[in-house]
Amino acid sequence: MIEADGLRRRFGATVALAGLDLRVPPGSVCGLLGANGAGKTTAVRILTTLLRADAGRARVAGFDVGRQPDRVRARIGLVGQHAAVDEVLSGRQNLVLFGRLHHLDAARARRVAAGLLDRFGLAEAADRPAGTYSGGMRRRLDLAAGLVHDPPVLFLDEPTTGLDPRARAEVWDYVRELSAAGTTVLLTTQYLEEADQLADRLAVVAAGRVVAAGTPDELKAALRGDRVDVALARAADLDAAARVAGAAAGAAAAVDAATLRVSVPVQDRVGALAAILPALADAGIAATDVVLRRPTLDEVFLRLTGAERGEVAA
């Protein structure tokens, strides 16, 4: 539903996109991850026809973004970083207005608005000015406004920035519902937990390019940082446990005396776990907890973007 090949864009001497490639299958949620200045929002602006690329091509919902912008606009919804609702108008009036802008007749615009207000839990506040809404309610209204014409593709540019945890969770629930109903969603976010929770696939952007793409599990597995962490009952067993666990896994184990933990890097996760536990028991070492840990998405992001070394694009 979304294809981009070699997108490039400069702003004066600043390179925002340096050959970005992207594929988003129908009905999926794709998370576009990157540090500030990586090129995420520029990519969204090009894909939604708000900005022209200097080079490259893109298609959304089967139409060329550069040559057929009107057809693209008719098939997409966009929820930007800042709420686009009119705070003087009521929630209902906002949605009717957006419906009319999308060429719905007045009666249909009212019906669609009523349905969306109910769907997003705003029916009771429908006739209050949007300026009286909480941040979460305003964001839900913004989402509803992006859906008045039932677009097959929805772009969400950092949709939960500034929301409290409860409001963020509500937005997550609505995104899941949209995806389950068949809407293709491209989500940009700086919240890695959000990407891990929502995205079927991730594309990590650094210096204007996609540097890695895949499912969250695929990206974590590619980092090759699986570990077995063993919590011990006695501090006196730490050194012995490190030797035993390391020998069983075929790798050097690390010791954390503060938490009474031994950590071993592993390649065969299940096999190593099956070897370490009996070896510890045979050595008379009591474990209170064992965790098989994959790299976090934070670790993947830092490794891929070079943020550990201060190499993130400005």
C-alpha cells in the first residue's frame, strides 16, 4: 500500500532524505523509527503529497505521489504531530466540517460524524467546544477527523507525543482496531515501547535512509544479543555460578554482585537454558530466578542508528 524508492530531499545544505526506500504491506502497521532529524516527518510529508521529493518515486494506495496527488489524497488520512481540530467548534462540528471538506453531502457528513464520535468514545462530549477537551480526547477527535472519508491508508506522525500514559494507551487501542479492520497504518514515533506494541513491521531511519527493516522480533534477533540471566540465593555462589554457567553455555559469564545475578550471552537460547540449569543444580548452586532475555528495541535502535557513539543525524 505504500512504496518508496530512493526518496531524496534537501533543505538548503541540509540533507533530510538521502535515498529512502520503504515497503508497507496492506492492512499492516509499520513503525518508522528514528531520532530527531532522521527524516521521518519529511518522508511522511512527501508520502502525503505535502512536499515534493527532489528525486526518487513513491506510490500510495496504487497511485503515484508526484503525478497523481489528488488520487492519493482521496485515499489517505493524516494525523500530524499537533491536533488539527478547531477548538471553537464542537467535536461534532469539527467532524462534519472535515466530512464536507472531503465532499460528503451534509446528511452523510452528519451520519459519519455521529458514528465516529460514538466509536471514539466522544458521544457525550460531542456538542462541547473542542477547546474544553482533554489532551487525550482532542487526540481521539483528531484521529476521527482523519477517518471521516474511510481511507485505506492512515499516516500517524508521532500521534501520542505529550499524552499521559492512559491517553496513550487509548490511542494504541484505536490503532489496533483500525489495523484489525484492514486499514494500513504508517506510524512515526520516538517511543520505542509504542513501536514494539503496535507495529507489525519496523523501519529504522538514520541520516535520511532506512538502515534496517523487519518485524520487531527479527530486528532483535539480528542484534545477536540473547542472554540467560540467573538470580542466585547466595552471594557466595556468584563466582562459581559464573564458571558453571559459562562452561555450560560456552561463553564468558558476567557477574552483577549488587543484584546477585550471573548473565551469559547465548546463541542457542533454548539449548543453553536447558544446559545451564542442570549444571547449576549439579554444582549445588541455588537459583531463585532465571530469565531468557532478548535485546530490547531500545538496544536495537541505539545500535542501528549509532546513537551510542553520538552519530545520529542532526
